[in-house]
Amino acid sequence: MKNLKNSILFKLFTIFVLMVLLLIPTALIKGLIGDRENTQNEAIREVSSKWAESQTVSGPFISIPYYKFVKEPAKKDVPERIIQIKEYIHILPTQLKISGNINPEKRNRGIYEIVVYNSKLNISGVFNSLDLKALDIDQKNILFDKAEFIVGIDDLRGIEKQVGLKWNDTNYFFNSGVTSNDVVASGINAIVRIDPSDKTVYKFNLSVDLKGSQFLYFTPVGKVTDVKIVSTWKNPSFNGAFLPDDRTVSEKGFVANWNVLHLNRNYPQIWTGDLHKIESSSFGIDLLLPVDNYQKSYRSIQYAILFIGFTFLVFFFIEVLYKRFIHPIQYLLVGISLIIFYTLLLSISEHLAFNLAFILSAIATLLMITGYVQAILKSKNLTFLISGILIILYGFIFIIIQLQDYALLIGSIGIFIILGLVMYFSRKIDWYNLNLKEKEEGTL
């Protein structure tokens, strides 16, 4: 038994086994982080389902039904024949201008905060004279009296007030739903007057009070689309197919402007049927709270093996260089302390800012390990050495998770420096003639 205790290979094997065992609770904590993030997302979905979901305003556009005649092949006992089917012509505006204001609100579900919003949007624009000759459709088969002015809205529960449309000099009220799912699956419509015999330019204007959750997107259906959004939200994220041409973000909120041409997207101004989908060109504002504690917690636990391995390595070198025998159980307890740091970090970061949670969790872990090391080694110098190394390690991880874009670079450099230090301090050790004999009898 004494020979085993003094064996370098046995000690290294024991340390390796302990590190492998500690990967089990590390994996469990990773799963816990994922579960807590899923709980947060579920809270967001629950509030959104009762308020209104995320909104995308698609349109407006005009859909005109027409009759199409196709040849149906002969079947058993049924000869070949010509059948009539109804399809739709979809026409996008020449000019589209959207201006609006977003008023965000914070709602709470348990310990989680969710952002919802009320918005007031003014939508105006122009349809130039409708030239349908390029479609090669006989005008007598086009049902101009059934032309629909459509605005796609993802969640109709978000509409706060009746929506009116000014179409040239005529006023209309919208109906719920869309007749055709060729372009959008949900929205509102109004039957408008279109005269195919003249070259009338159709001007439109409408206002929508719309509420939703998390984000508000728009589709650039105009030949020229201008969107201007103003809000008091201080942390906007601009996402989608297009970023703002101009934006101003301050403590008072943000102002964002988009200008998109029809040449910037991959669908025309007029088509029939469901040949094109417009949702891929959507863009807008994401109002998600800047809560990234789960992502940062997950990134920090990725370095758990580095923490445990380097701490065990320091203990091993203390045994080799200072002849202080450290029992495997003492290795294990210190390793568990390092793992507990991540549960502290996760739980505290749900209530406080992540950086503050990291500092508090690191201080608590350092105090516990420092006190334990002092008790087992009974050496202030060695205690200070281990404490200093742990402080450097925590500082190193803290910097890495702040610098997301440079995490790989900083991490690689840090590991390279650690390896260099290990090689430097072990350069004079005679590994062939080394036994882990204590200076004094008994374990510490």
C-alpha cells in the first residue's frame, strides 16, 4: 500500500480517474443550463400566446381572381375535357412608405422578464396603372369586381382597433382573413374598386394599431420601400434580410430607416398563383431583452475541464516539489467545489447581472477552497499560491466569455502559456527517480 501511495504512475492514474468522474456532474450542469433556458423560452411563449405573437407585416398588395382553363386528360369513362379553375393575380405597389412608433412593455412570468409592445403604423403608397398585358390573360376572365387589397399580419389578435383604408377618394373597412394563401397565410382584406379600362394611379393610406411580442418585421413589397421606425427601446437588434440604411441608438431609444428597392429582392412586382414567396425578404427590429446569462453560463462551463485539470496539476506539483501528500479524496472534494461554482453562477445570474453573479460565485468558491487548502496543507505560502492561480484562472475565463469574437484566440494563447509554465517548472524534475515520499509520516 505504501508503494502504491508513493507511485507517480498510480497518482497520475488516480487523478485521471477523478477528472473523468467529475465530467459527469459537469455534463449534468450543462443539461440544467439547457433546461433553465427552455423554461425561460416557455415563459416567453406563454406570455406571447396571451398577448400576441411576433408580428410580420407583409404587404399591402392586390390579389385579383381570374379564371384559367386547363385541359384535363381523359380518364376511365370520362373523355378529355377543358375545365375552369380559379387562380389569383398578385400585384405589388410601386411605392410603399411605412412609418411607425413602437412602445415596448416589460411583463413578468415568475423570475423571467418578457418584452411585448404596442405599435402604431401608418402605411401609404401608390399602385401605378395596372398593366396586365404581360400576363397574357384575357381580361374577360379577370374578376376585377373581386379585387382584394390585402395586408398580411401574422397574428390578428394583435390588431387593437378597426382598420380603415383610404383608396384614392374612397374609404373602406377591412375584413378578417385572406381568400388565397398564395402570398400570405394570415391577414386582412378589403374589396376595392379597380377599373381596367383607364390608366388610373391608385393611392392608398391606412393606419394600424398593432401589438405583438419580441419582434416586428416588414416585407419590402414596394418597387421602392421606405420604412421608418421610432421607439424608446434602448437595446434594439436589427435583423432579417436588410439592415437599416440609417439608425440612431441612444439612451432615449432608437430611430431606424430602411430603403429597399425591388432589385434587392428575388420576386417581381406582379405574378400569378403561388410562384413566389415574400417572407424571405423580411426585416425589422428584435426587442428581446439582452439576457444572455444562459449562453454565458454554458460557455463558461466549457472550460470546466481546464479548471479541474489545472488545479489538480498544481496539487500534483505541490506533492512532487514540496513532498506534501494529498489524498485522492481531497482532490475529489476540491474538484466538486470547482463544479459547484457553476451551479452558483447559474442560479445567481437568474436574479442578478451575469458579471456580478460570476464575481460573487468566484469569491464564494475561492474562500471555500482556500480555507480547505490551508487546513490540509498547513502552509500559508502554498495556500496563497493555489489561491493566486485560481484567481488568475477565474479572471482568464471571465475575460474569455466577455470577448466572444476573440474567445478562441485568447483561449488558445492562454492554454499555450499554461503549458509553457508547466514545462518550465517541471524541467528539472527527475521523473525516473521520483517517489511521492512525505517529509513527515502521516498524511495531511
